[in-house]
Amino acid sequence: MSAKIFKTPQQWREQLTVEQYRITREAGTERPFSGEHYFHNRLGRYHCICCNALLFESTTKFDAGCGWPSFWEEAVPGSIVRIRDSSHGMIRTEVRCAQCDAHLGHVFDDGPPPTGERYCINSVALHFVPQDS
Ligand SMILES: [Zn+2]
């Protein structure tokens, strides 16, 4: 695990698009079925859009029918932190990039085997690197 990354809001704004900033730094949510990573199933790896940390492998991606890319396991243990989220009148578990604190989405306990978990992640928070590149 590499060192934590800290940047000011201004520095993040210069690096990210408006939508990327809204999702990752202000805990926003993209519209379901709108994200670029939802429909494709190419082999590769998904990295944090903010700091490039490896977060998910395509081999753990599955279609949960929810409109956001879903994964049943993080790529590297400890690469994602979990935070209790009681916003919007719900008790959920928010997931963030451990390295830069970017908001990624939420994790639920109704996923497939072997973990039974479902990471529901905003496409905007992810940078996809195809295996054949
Ligand atoms: Zn990150």
C-alpha cells in the first residue's frame, strides 16, 4: 500500500472533470445506466480516477442489473475503506479509495459467491486499463 494522497479541493478541481469531482470528492452519484463501464465486459483492471490506485479486476465484475458497474471483490485487500453512511434516510456502507479518499460508491451484502458482496461503483470514479494494452 502506497502512502496516502492529499490534495486541496482546488488541486482536485484542476485534475478532474466537473462530473468526476462531483462524484469522487463530493460523494455524488451518477445516473444509473449512464456510466461508460456499465455495459462493457472487457478484460482488464479498474483504477481510481483520482490517484490511479488499482481497485477492481474485470474478473470480479458482474451485472447486478442496478445500472452501475458491480464487483464482488476488491482487487487488493485494504485498497478500499468502508464508512457507515446514514444519508438519504438509509443505512448503507460507503466505499472510498484508501489511498486518496475518493468516494467510489457503496457495498451491499447481496452479491454473488464467493464473497456475497456487491460493490456498486460509479463509472466516473474508475479508469479502465484493458488487459491487452
Ligand atoms: Zn484514489
